[in-house]
Amino acid sequence: MAELSPIDKAKFVAAKRAAEMVEDGMRVGLGTGSTAAWLVRCLGEMVREDGLKIRGVPTSTRTAELARDVGIEVISLDEARWLDMTIDGADEFDDELNLIKGGGGALLQEKIVATASDQMVVIADVGKQVETLGAFPLPVEVIPFGWQTTKALIEETLISMDVLGRQTSLRMNGGVPYITDEGNHILDLHLNRIGNARQLALVLNQMPGVVENGLFIDICDRVVIGYGDGRVEVRDINEGTVEQERLDFLEEDNLFSDLME
């Protein structure tokens, strides 16, 4: 297997460290995206090699497929009712562990699952850390009916918000609009900087046609930050603690070779 790039190594060590937080018998929310895929692989190895017994609630159809492939028992949120922990990636996180999520298009299921958990752990490479949210486009899931009207309403509302940019675009998949697992569209808001994320999240969700937005405020409890040299930092917003360590990275640990992109 070719040696992992620094960013893939950072994602891997963050995922591996977060997987160590999972205990026997837990019901675990499984996130969506490239970093979360490393986590699912790590948990699958623990299930197969160490006899770990968990039940996973995936946040997308592709996470569900991967989880089943690696041997994790998959159940629905309705079956689980409540989760011990959700582990997911993020497109951005700030010092207060507020997040932008939804780059992978699964923000609605991700927010429902994260909110139905005793704790949410975010895994990310250090490049996802920002002083102020907003450089990453903010995804907003909208129903297809009247989406252009919803888009115009959002653009009008952004005039009175504390943001630097107001351009919005319909997310596309090739030549057609991107469709979420729930059959909705996603509008990406190119805001550059969000001055008051809490206010923006509340205002967006009051609009007819908006299903959910990608701002995760006061949901994340811990963030596991991976570095390209194998270092890992764990920040706990509730305890106010920061722990640092280095994980031994084994090049022969090639169960991730199919995730190399």
C-alpha cells in the first residue's frame, strides 16, 4: 500500500483515537464523509479482531453500506431510540466546538442522530479548525417545491445578517440538482464569515421550505484533531480539558487501502 498523505494520516489517527472511546454494548451514531469512513473501518476492525459488540446508527445510505461491509450491526434510530455516542466529521469547527457540516450532503440525518446522543464526538484534521465559521459554504437543506422562492427568501434575509458574503447556489450532481437521502435539495451559502452563527441558525430554520441548516451549535462535546505526523489532540468543551498524544502509525495496517483516493 502506498504511504498515506499527511491529510489522510491525520484523518486516520483522529478516527483511530475516537474509536478507542467506544465501549462494548454502546449504540453509536456513525457519521458520513471521508473522515467518518476511516472511523467505520476502525470500528469494524475492533468488531472482527477484538469482539467489540456495538450497534451502529448510520447517518446516510453510504455509511450504512460501509458499516455492514465491515461487520458492524446496523440498526435504525427508531430501533435505538437513544444513542450513547455519535462520532462524525465536520467541515469546520471553532474554539467553542460549533460546527459547519453538510459538505457530504447528509446534514439532516447527521443533526438528528447527533442530537439524539448522550455525547457527540467530532473527528477532524487540523485544517478544519477556524477562528470564525463561514469560509466553508454553509449547506441548507430545502424541499424541492418552490426552492427558488426559498433561495430568494434566504438571500433577502442574509442582508440583515452579520455575514461577509451573500451568494447562494443550488448544489448540483453533474448536470442535475443534488438529491439528499430524504429527496431534498441543498443550497450552499457562500458567506465567507458568519458573525453570529447561533442567530443565523435560528433564522434559517424559521423559513418555510427550509428543512435544516448545517450549523451545529452546542451539539459537539469533544473534538479529536489529527495531525499529519501522527499527533492527536482531544478537546473536551464540557470538562475544559485538552489532551495530546501520538499514535503509532503502522504502514502495514492496510485495511484502509480501499479508502485511498
